[in-house]
Amino acid sequence: MVQAALAALTDGVAGSLSLGLRHARRDRGNGVCTFNSLVRAASAALHAGAERLLILDLDAHCSGGTGSLIAGNPAIRLVDVSVNAFDRSTPTRGNALDLVRRAAAYLPIIERRLAELDGDSFGLVLYYAGMDARQHCPIGGYPGIDGALLEGREHLVFRWARQRGLPIAFVPGGGYTGPLLNRDSLVALHRLTLAAAVAHHRSEARAGEEAIVDRADQPAGR
């Protein structure tokens, strides 16, 4: 995740196929996480020159470990939208936690939280793309949240970052299988993140190329 964060600062979009390991505290592991790679990546990005960054955590479970490690650090902001109360904690000032109780409210809450950030300036977004909110996931799955809804979530996040010119580094999360969610179905969910990242990165690149062409077509100044 550290390398993905640093690459995003240069390339605009980057991802790591490792897990985010987000529940660990400063003095102990938690939730099968031995360390917190999100906070390590945030620290590396700050040292590399990013003045302020956002951690957007959309895993099914709360991000209490991450919140505990960044508490009191004004350079890192956490927005956490969850459907399961595991690892829940009280957000510190400037951070946000929403525990969604209706599938129909899931995307509107994410959209509202992103809109509230429009007045903030960030040098990088670290995105934890948890897929365990998907219905039938044995750990965290929420009724009514299906693949189509999660696909819409991915495009919402990457479109929001692209429209604001924000570098974004993503990591997949929520890799659980069960009787109603097999390995192929899980891989397909994670591919939604990759597809949205590629689509919006290409859209940004095309916009840049068109701007260059437009400038080239302008008559030379006298």
C-alpha cells in the first residue's frame, strides 16, 4: 500500500492488491490485522510531500484501528461508511463514521459525505474498497447491497476524485467467500474497483490530451 500511495502522487491513480490491514492499533493487532498499512501509507505520502490526505474507508466493518492511529493528526482525515458495527469507535474531530441501516441509504450517504469534502484540500485519497458489504458475504454482508450497487459506488468514488483532480490510491478489502459467494464471484467484485479506476483514469488522460490539442489549434500570439 505504501508503494501504491507514492505511485498515485506521480501517476494520479494506483492500486495495491494486498489487503489494507486496517483494524490494528498502536500497541496490538486486531481483527486479524497485525499492522495498519493504511496509516503507514498515509505517513509515507505525507513525508513525500502530500500536505493533507483523506482516507475513505468503505469496508463493511468500521475502521476503529485507523481512527485510533490518526486521532489528533490534522493532516489526515477519515471518512468511514460501514454496515457492521465491528471495530466501531467514536470519531475524533474532523472525522466521520456512518453506520448504514438501510441498503437504499448506502450510496446517498457516501455521496453526501463526499460532497461535504468539497471545501477541503487534499494531496491524496487513500481508498479502502471493501466488498464485504455485498449481500450474502458471510462476514459483514448486508441485505439489498448487491454487485450493481457496489459497481455504482466504485464509479462514484473514482469520478469524484477525477473531477477534483485528486490522486487516488486504492486497495481491495473484504475478501470472504461462503455458500452464496464463491471465489469467482468475489474476484468479480474486486474487478469492479479495477474497472472503475481504469475507466476514470483513461477519461482524465483523454481530457488532458484534448486540452493539449485545443491549445495547439489556437492561433499563435503576436
